Amino acid sequence: QVRLVESGGGLVQAGGSLKLSCAASGTIFGLPIMGWYRQAPGKQRELVATITGGGTTNYADSTKGRFTISRDYAKNTVYLQMNSLKPEDTAVYYCLAGPSWGQGTQVTVSS
């Protein structure tokens, strides 16, 4: 069983930055894909960014150029640096590691 602990969410003004972290612990086999999804009120959960065990990244069009995903293999931790935040980035952000999901962390961007 994999446990994911997210941190770094909060309230920020438009144009600001936040960095999310997600530490995975427990039984982890190999190098699973890790990443972030988000869900805004009344909307479906959507991709933000992912990173494979080999370091290949994938971003949603809405986050390209503003968000950067990275990974610390030794710590089984994935990070999401979010710059130039917009009000439409407001959502609960969920960490993904293989088939496991975190509890979510709230990101609120005020205009």
C-alpha cells in the first residue's frame, strides 16, 4: 500500500507562485509514473502534469510554460512549481503515484 502526503497548497494572488510537494511511502515497486491532477468545483478532474520513471514529462496545454514538474527519486517525492498563477488555476490538486491518489491540497488564486 502506498501513502501519499501532499503539501504546499494555499492562497495566492494572481501572478504569484506556489510549490506543491507529494511524498510517497510504503510499498513502491519500480519507478511508477507520478504527477498531479486537479479538480475545480463543478468540473471533472483533469491532468496538470505527469513525470514517468524515466523523467519524461507531460503537461496540460493550460499549464505549459507556467508549471514545472520534477521528481526526487531518492525521496520518492514529486514537486509541482506553479508560476504566473491565474484564478482559473483554483482547484483541489491531487497527487498521483502509480495507481494511488493523495487526499488533495487546495490551491486558491485570487484576482
